[in-house]
Amino acid sequence: MLIGDVARQSGVSTRMLRHYDALGLVRPTGRTTGGYREYSADDLRRILHVEGLRSLGLTLKQVRRALEDPAFTPSGLVGDLIAEAEDRLARARELVERLRVIETSAPDSWRDVLRVVELVRGLASTAPARRQQAALSGAETGGAPAELLAGALLAEPDPHVAGALSWALARSGGDGVPTLAAGARSADPDVRRRAVRAIGELPGTPGTTALLSDALADPDRAVSGQAALALGARGEPGAVPHLVDLVVEGGGDVDAAEALAALAEDPEQTGRITSALVDRLATATPAARIRLTQALVELPGPAARAALHDLASDPDPAVALVASALVTALGGR
């Protein structure tokens, strides 16, 4: 078969066949009297083998070794090829995400596109200061895609950078809630904590209260605690039991007590909140009873005052001392 016939049967261009010949990878068995390349059936099979191996991502050097080295085993090479393919897929997915971010920002000019690209690069920096600067700059110049900011916020371990991203997200004017909602369902508790904290800082966005209510059932106490504090700040009475838990457990008890006090400004909630705190006194540890006592002083109404007076005579000297001091302070007011 002449080179043209081989090209038609194999799908390999005549130029590539000549290249294979020059490399010594597939040399035609013979030549015609006119000097043209003449390929045998075995040559054609070798060409098809070469193309099959190249389709897996092998270089021509690797193909030659695979076909000619009897000691060559494919297992290790196939593993390397899988790793390389996965790396290419990851880069392709990253490119797709960048393009989607740019598309979402609805750019009017290439300058807008380049601004978003620069923001993406800044947020991907390994330096926290650079990421923070990128977040702040994106908010100041405007047009920063909310989805990009929300995604960066979910992945941001540095609290200062996270604060800047949260501020930028609130100023973006876009809807990053779907991205944050996905983060609130993540298997990683750190991601869920960031998501719930960010959702709580977007009080005017529809649907966020429902997301926070769902987060109250999160098995991670930091996540459910964040949700309770955010709901308490919004005046949601469903947060009361969880806020009381925070007071009892400590670690966020001051914020929880303040949230309970704000909720107790509603006369319909005052008695319920006071009873919830008093009921926990009987089974709480000494340290927790002190925290409950301190939370009671923040509440309005005679029931909270009566509970404090009773605690001033508590058998636990530490609780009695704290309660007495609080009663005295209240009397001074």
C-alpha cells in the first residue's frame, strides 16, 4: 500500500506518517521502483497500535518504548496517565468555573472581564494580605460576582480575610445565597461554619432565615450555635432553646444572653425565656449556674428579679455571691 492508501485506511495524515518514518517509529517495509513508500499489512497494524497508544495520552517516546521494550510494563505508566488526565480535568473544571463567573458578572467590555480575572487571581493568592486586598478592591470597584465572593468565603480560613469577603459580599448586590446554602450542606464542618456565619450576616436576603433554622439541627455545636445567635438577632423565638443551651455550655454565652435579652423585650416571650433559664438551674453544673444567673439579670420583668433574689440565698456560695451582687446592682439602678 502506498502512503495515500494507508492514510485513508488509518486516518493518519500523510504528513504524520512521514514523521513516524523519520523517527523510526513506523517505517514502511519497502519502496516502489519509483522510490515511494510502500507499507505492508503489518506496518498498518503497527500504525494503528501507535494511534491507539497515543489516544491514551502517551508521548511518541513512550509509544516507542511500549512497542519495542520487552521489559516495559504498562501498569505504572497507566497510573501516571490517570494522574495527568485528572490534573487536566481539574484545570479544565477551574477554567469552566472562571468562565461562568465572568459570564455571571455580565461584562460590558474586556476591561470588565480583566477586572474579574484579576479578582480571581487575587483571591487565589497564598498570601492572606493579598486575598484581603483583592476582596476589598473588588467591593470598592463594584461588579464583583457574588458567587465568586461566596465561594471564596467558604474556603477562607483566615478570619480577617473572611471578614473582608463577607463585607464585599454584602456590598456586591448579587445573590450569593445559593452558594452559601450549598456550603451549609457541606460534609466539612469548617465550611458549614463559614457558610452559616455568612448567611447570618445577610439579614435582608430572602430565604436566609429558613437556612439558619435548618442549621439549628446541625450536629456541629459551632454551626448550630452560629445559627441560633443569628436567628436571635433577627428576633426569631425558635432560637430560644438553643440560646439557652449556649448559656449553659459556655463559649458564646455572653452573646447568647444578649440575644435572649433582646428577644425578651417582646412581652409574649419574656416569661418563656425566664422559665427556660430558671428550669436549667436545677441540673446545671456550678459554673453553668453562674452563667444562667448572669443571663437572668439581662431580662426584664418581675419573674427574672424574683429568680435572682432566690439565687442570692443559693446553697452554692459562688452562685449566691454573684446573685447578691447582681441584685444590689439592680437596686442601685
